Amino acid sequence: ERKGTAKVDFLKKIEKEIQQKWEDERVFEINASDRQTEKSKGKYFVTFPYPYMNGRLHLGHTFSLSKCEFAVGYQRLKGKNCLFPFGLHCTGMPIKACADKLKREMELYGCPPEFPDEEEEEEENSAKKEEEIIIKDKAKGKKSKAAAKTGSSKYQWGIMKSLGLSDEEVISFSEAEHWLDYFPPLAVQDLKSMGLKVDWRRSFITTDVNPYYDSFVRWQFLTLKERNKIKFGKRYTIYSPKDGQPCMDHDRQTGEGVGPQEYTLIKMKVLEPYPAKLSGLRGKNIFLVAATLRPETMFGQTNCWVRPDMKYIGFETLNGDIFICTQRAARNMSYQGFTKDNGVVPVVKELMGEEILGAALSAPLTAYKVLTNILSVVTLFLCQGTGVVTSVPSDSPDDIAALRDLKKKQALRVKYGIKDEMVLPFEPVPIIEIPGYGNLCAPSVCDELKIQSQNDREKLAEAKERVYLKGFYEGVMLVDGFKGQKVQDVKKHIQKMMVDNDEAMIYMEPEKQVISRSADECVVALCDQWYLDYGEVNWKKQASECLKHLETFCEETRRNFEATLGWLQEHACSRTYGLGTRLPWDEQWLIESLSDSTIYMAYYTVAHLLQGGNLRGQGESPLGIRAHQMSKEVWDYIFFKAAPFPKTEIPKEKLDKLKEEFEFWYPVDLRVSGKDLVPNHLSYYLYNHVAMWSDQREKWPVAVRANGHLLLNSEKMSKSTGNFLTLTQAVDKFSADGMRLALADAGDTVEDANFVEAMADAGILRLYTWVEWVKEMIANRDSLRSGPANTFNDRVFASEMSAGIMKTDQNYEKMMFKEALKTGFFEFQAAKDKYRELAIEGMHRELVFQFIEVQTLLLAPICPHLCEHIWSLLGKPDSIMRASWPIAGPVDEVLIRSSQYLMEAAHDLRLRLKSYMAPVKGKKNTKEPSQKPSHCTIYVAKNYPPWQHTALSVLRKHYQV
């Protein structure tokens, strides 16, 4: 527990003053025209994916964008002209869905609403629900946006109230446009409170509410269509058979935000002789079909499960084969081209699961030639999948538990007519190596948790939680053809291989149950839609070419990009519901949120001259240009070097000013994002840049830095558990610089990072102690030693400072901010503390103030407020934001090593002294040493012993400088 907040309050007071100073001086506002004369310094243009505006920004957002912020701070010190703009995203369904949900709740339950008691309903639901861990379609990110962004409360009213809003305020949010006025200004306010180096004149919100941005997106899509990148055709969508049309969020009674979930439908052929119930279908190919999210595990199939008391049907598919599954799954398939007539299921057989138990099957990829169709009495439910489950006991805890039950319990086998030879010979097949669990993870985790049977539901849920996602993200394949490859990289290849071999099909279901307002259970259907053809060969080739030259900072990010480019095909870019820009040539469609967000970085270069800092673009344009004047030809002239001057009322010098901004700032030098956006947004970012500037490679993205997710105190951030911090809460609790220090220390890699509150508190203490020491040195300046700075400790300290500058420079350059903090603050401070302790003749004034100046500059990208404050204490006339990176002097490595050796020798002596003074344990009548030694003698050998001399001679001959 904290003892008080005086130190935090001190830092927060400084931060408010410094932020006001930066705003008054317009430190971060920069125009290309002001800087053309200084072009030799270079420019640095950095962007962060604009966050979605239906809530306050949280610490996860802040961690990712801090990478941009630290990079800009460093590059400014290196003398580059830096631009960091920040937009705010409002496109898509979530805001509209939330607003409409509020309206519906007020219609149904009054205003303010009085909701029914939820307890009974919850009990009923929990009996039906079987938790499923889902690895989402990578092209869609972790969750559909609405599902991810509505929180855990069942009612939208409750979610809004949890934000601290009054009933009167909540009512306003039933109009979607109110969200666009409420959250964007709060986001700007929160970001300013952390001292972001943003040119806020260039900020804007998306959707057709902003006429300039709307015009820009229309131009982008007209250009893409002109270049044949956009096609029209069948795409998977949530559909209501009763209503005969797609069922968008606002048409749903339940299931807002739910999208289609892709499965691989595994075809398991029933071998003759058929069971009695199927004997009438002799001569037909009969398949049990199982829907799986993990096609790469099919190498480990041992059997297949059906539920004895569940109803199944056999229906005829388009090519005459018979598929066996539940009626609900067949209904879905009939809308996806599986049957002759759309929406019609031609049933040829109705049966119970127990009537096909024991039938022999042939399944794709498995090591067993013949599988046995057996049973599972507890794990199959009607609400998802096909009612048929393929069994992989090597990697599925449920499957190994059920298989062990059948092996152990003869009575169970007898009950369902399962012969011993159908069960006993089948053992788990090692197919995937998982760190910490070996090559049979399911048996391993079940043994670890002491799972006795398939009825241990809670333990099995925990077992799945432990191994399922770990297997997907960290598992390595062991099977021929894919050996040594990561599971997540081969999933799509294995799926494609099975589909191409007619052993599997692509099958879609809603992620969760969706009920339309007409009380119809929705399906996934193939419907006409506009889509971006990312699978087109030449476009894919160009995107790969762009990736080849892209700086990704780590191999894993590059591999993720390569894997995505390998499987990425079409992406539906149109919706009929939500907020956004309408397709210029077909205005019934809205452009969806992953499609209007791919080249908006180009818009940043001109936004300030069109919108002048007005987020909605509704004010007076600084150049006097109106949105309706921004025709396609005008945008072409601004963004395409070779485009002719358009027919327009806008004077040429004004358009040239816009063109000059774009030409100066583009391309984007760095884009930073969470790693989960690599398979979607960041890949689309590459695709759209190469499509728009196909003949101007110098405009293609330069670098993408992906980071892991942020843990809070080593645990996942979650509102429901209370382990959660918004940006504004973090600044209030730790101060901006205290938070920034902990964010830099949280982690550098694509693995999950960890924001530790104790580290933030310790950081506050370090920063406070540092500024107090600086004040003390300034006050005692005249009493510090002057004259030549040439003692042993002076020279060591000077060398250590220079070495620190160089190491920290390299770490910032590589965007390794945790390392930069270590070399540029923690180790740098340790060098000063050592000098202060060892310089018995007193610290040298010149070195002390050189240290203060250098330390302030090294820490400035991470803790700019405190460093600006210290800069002014040093009497510097200009802002530290206009200062330069310190120049390192010569580094004497031998001198540094000599100092280190002396420190180690002194440490060794202290240990020996301690040992000498301590009584020997275990011996009686041991006398204490009579007195503490007053001095000691160190003997230094003049020559190496012969054996060392020989070894060094051999090494010296082979040593290459």
C-alpha cells in the first residue's frame, strides 16, 4: 500500500505546466513548407491504428501507442522532422448497434428501464451452454468488433451506467451521432494528459459525418474499382431464412455483433457393410461429417463420437453423396451450396445416434486405416457443430477422457454394443509438440489434473483452457510434410490440402446463436456482396514484394505476414448497416471498418489544411476549400505524382500546398500495432498501399512494429475481474511519466508484456529522487571540485557515460525501449552512484553537469515532462523537444574493465573479511578473532601461470579483430 501521494502529485503538477507550455509553443505542430529548407535532416512519419470510439482508451491501447511515442521522441533528438498524427475511428456496426439496443431496451422496459430478474434465465442458459474455446478466423481479429466492445453486462443500459453516466445522459446515447460527439473529445483529452507528441490539427473522426474524410474514402474505392481490385459475388453472411434476407445487427433479437465462424467439415466415409439403419442406402457414398476448428489435428484421429440419444438425418448433397449430421447443421449447409436447391434439405433418412454406433469409418490424414464410430454420452449439444465429432485424444482432453472411459468400463461398451476390438487397440497418436506438455498434451494435462472421467466437466474445461490455445499458438507439428512448422502457420495449408483432395469442405455457422426479430434462428448463407479480391495473383505478388523490403523488427512478425499472405483471399468490404461511407457506385452499401482504414495515413498529410483541427470537418477550411470540391481528379492530383491538374475552381497554389505536404511526409516510416492485427488490418494496409501506388514504390510502407498484449500485474486485463486500467486512471494513479516509465519497462517483444504497478510506484520514487538530486547539485554547484577531470574515477565515469550513450542509441534505434530504459536510466544512474561513492576527492563539477544533461536527454523520449522540467532547471533557453541527442566521447574499455575488476576485488575482500570474522560453526570452544583487521595486502602477479600463458598464446594466434 502507498504511504502517500506527495511524489505523484509533484510529478502531476509539473506535467500540467509542461503540457501547457508545449501547447502554447505549438511544439508538435509541423508543416512541410516550414521544413523544406531543413530536408537534409530527414523526416519521420509515424502512425498508430486509430482506436474505436465507443469508450475510453485503456492501458492496452496506451502500451501499443507508447512505442510510437517513444520512437518519435528519439527521432526528434536525432534531428529529424517528426510527424505523429492521431485519428479516431467511428466506422462500422458497434456504435449503431449499441444505440439501437438502447432504443429497443427503452421501448421494451420503459425509460429508465426496469429489467426482469435475470437469475432464472441465467440458470436455464447455463444448463445449455458448453464453453468452447475458439480460434477465430484470423482475418477478423480476436472477436467481432461489437462483441469485443460491449462489455459483459447483458443490457446496454447497464454498460452505459457502468461508465458513470446518469439516466438522462444515457438516453442521449440512443442516437448514434451522440457517440461521435462524446467519446472522441475525451480520447483527445486523455491522450494529451500523457503528453503525446501529436499534431492535433491533423486529427479527425471517420464516417460520412466528416465530409472531407468521406470524400477521401470514396476516392480510394473508386480508384480500387477502376483498377479491378473490387469484385461482386457470393460472400458468407448471417441470414434469416424466414425473412429471406441478411440479418444485420439491428434486425436481431439476440446475437448482436455475431459473425460467421469458419469450420473445416471433415468427411468420414462409412465403410460397408453399412449398419442396418443405413442398409437401404447401399451403393451410395455415405459420410459422417464433423465440423472442426483445428484441421491440422486430423493426423491424430482415432475414432468419431455421436450421441446415442440425439436425432440425426441423412440428406443428399449436390453430387449425390449422403451426409449424416443434425437437422440444424443440414439447414445451415443448404444455404451454402451443399444441396441442389438453395435452402432445401432433401432428407433421405432419419435416425438416432445409437443406431449407427460401431460402424467402421475411413477418415482423412489419420494413421489408422479404419476408425470406429463410437459414442460420447455427455459432450455433444445441438447448439453448435454437426452433432458428429472427430476424436483426437492426443490433443483434446474431452476425447482422451471419453476414450479412457470406454477402455476402462466394459459395462459401458456392452450397453452400446461396442466390441473390444473397436476400442482397445486405439491409442493416441503424437502429432504436435507443445512446450511444457510434450507430444501428447491431452493425456499429460488430464493426468496432471487427475481427471477421472468425461463427467469431470470443470476440470476438463480447465484442461482445454490450458492446452488448446497454447497448442495452436506455440505448438510445432511432428508429422511428415509439416515437421518442425508452427501449428498456426500450417492450419490453412492443411485445410486447403484436404479440401483440394475432396476429404473436407469449408462450412460456416454463426459464432453463437442469432435470433432475428421475427423469432427465426439465423443461418450462415452465401449472399451477394462487394469484396476486395486479396487472393488475386498479381496483387498478392506485389504485396509480397512490399513485405520483402518491410522492416518488421522481428522474424515472428515477418512469418505471420508471410503466412497471412499465403492464405488471404477475398474480404467483404460492404455492409448494409452501421456508420461509415457509402460505396460511390452502389449507395445501398456501406464500406466496412477494416476497409476504410487502410490508407488513411495519406489523409493525415493534408487533414490540417482541410479540417483545421475540427474533428468533424465541419468548420471553415484553412485553405477555403469545400468538401464538395474534392473530386476524384482533385484527390488524384494531390496523391499521384503523374496526375494532371484537374478541372476545378480550387486555385493551383492551394492544391500544390496539399500535394507538397503529401510528397514531403510520405511514405509512413513506422506503423505500430498489436500483433493480432497482422492477419487483418496490417496485411490490408500493405495490399492497399501497393494497389494505390503500384508504380511509386517509394510510397510503400517502410516499417511495421507489432507488439504482444499487455498484462496488468502478470494477469490478463479484464473489466469483470477488476484487473483493468483506463489511460486516464493510470495517469491519475501514477502520473504521466510514472506510467510511461512502467510502459517502457513492460516489454519489447511480440510476446505479452507486463505492466507492474509496483514497478510504476518504484519508478515514481526513482524519478522524484533524481530531480531532487539535480536540485541539490545545482544548489551546491560551487562546492563541487573543479580543475582537470583526470583522476582514475573521473576517467572511468566519463567512459561509462559515453558507453551508455552509445548503447542507449542502439536500443532506441532498434525500438527496444525496455533495453533503452535499462542502459539509459537504470545503468546510467548506477554509474553515477558508483562515481559518487568512489570519488573520495569529490565529484567533478563538469562531469556532474555533463551527466545531468546527458541523463536528461537519454530519458526524454520516455519521461518527457520531468526531463523538460530539469532542462529548464539547467537554465536551457529552448525546449528539450528542440534539443539534440548527446554526442558520445571516446570509450576506454580497458579503463572500464579495470574499474569493474577493482569493484569485484573489493567485493571479494569484504566477503573474505566477513568469513574471517564469523566463528567457525560446529566446533566447540571456538575463539572469536581478537580484533577486526585494520588493513589488507593485495598481491598482483606480474606474469600469467605457464598453463594460462600457453592457452592465451594459442587463442591470440586465432583471434580475429
